[in-house]
Amino acid sequence: GAVVSQHPSRVICKSGTSVKIECRSLDFQATTMFWYRQFPKQSLMLMATSNEGSKATYEQGVEKDKFLINHASLTLSTLTVTSAHPEDSSFYICSARVVTGGLRNEQYFGPGTRLTVT
Amino acid sequence: AQKITQTQPGMFVQEKEAVTLDCTYDTSDPSYGLFWYKQPSSGEMIFLIYQGSYDQQNATEGRYSLNFQKARKSANLVISASQLGDSAMYFCATSFQGAQKLVFGQGTRLTINP
């Protein structure tokens, strides 16, 4: 199956600093990638849809200036959490869409990044 | 708006037994897809099975099958001969026409007891 990597897997940073998380599709090209946030014992919340070569589409309530998304190539999307605060601590997961036709746009997920802001 | 409901926060099953995880959806769109994902404690999301709204037969993938009842808008996941390694969170999700994104249910935590 399609493999998606995410780096780093864990990061601890101080309040006020910025953190960049990378999401790569290793064996396929992904024109669309997605960024999710997951709080403990909760479901995945879509933050934004990242399209290669264009601006990301953010979900309602997600601050685009705080969560910067760049999809510079067909295999790489990055999420930068700017001026991180403790409330930004969460599990961030990316996914890449595999286009197989019709509605079977199954997404393959990265292993996630656990961000802790102190 | 599309909505996915998983009413079982937790399930406890004896090893080797079959288990059914419930999922209902609400959509007015005639074209949609239904997915099940497994999330172990490590956090990764593992794709399990897919069912299209126009598929005539229930999807099967190894020990996983999807009991698709379109009129009732349900898409339950059936795991046969459960194993200890099946212990994880399970999420039902739907995609819909014109939209690339998935909408996830709240999840069900499945625990397999030896």
C-alpha cells in the first residue's frame, strides 16, 4: 500500500517558538494532502486541505496564520505551527489522497507527530 | 451536511469471537464512499476497508467485512475470529461527491480479551 511518512514523530518546544512538521508520500505522488489534529480520546479533526502548487483550504475555525501549510511538491507538505502555545499541544496527523477513481479517494495516513508545547 | 455516528464508545470481546462495530451515516448525496480505519495505540491510522454507495455487494478484506445496509444508512464493520492485535480504536468515515475530504465518526475502542 501507499506509504506516508511524517517527521518528527515527537517534538517538545517552548512557548512562543515555531515548529515545522513534514509529511511525505514515499512511493506515490499526492496532489492533495490533509492535515488533522487529534485530541486525546477524540476523533480526527480536519484542519486543512493542502493542494500542490496552490494555497491550502482551511476548515472553519482554524487560524491560517497560526497553522501555515505549504505543499511545494507532489510528495511533500509541511505544517508550521507558529508562535506555539501550550493549547497547541496535540497529535497532528497528515494524510495523502490516492486517486483511484470515483469516490474511492482513500487516504493513507502518516504515523503522526505528537507536539508538546511547554 | 454529512454526519457519521458511532454509538459504541467501547467494546470488549473475547479472543477468536466475531465482533461488529456499528456505524450509521446521514447524507442526502446519492454518491458517497464509506471507510473504516484502525488506530492502534501507536497513533497511526490504518485503512481497513472501503464500500461505495453504488456497490451491490458488501466489501470484504480478509477478516474484515462491511455490512452495508443502504436503506438503514448503516455500514457496520465485522471482524471475524478476533485477535489480540485487533485491540485498537476504530473509526468509520465517509467521503462524498465533489468533496475530497473525509468525515470521521467518534470512534469505538475495541479491546480483545485473551
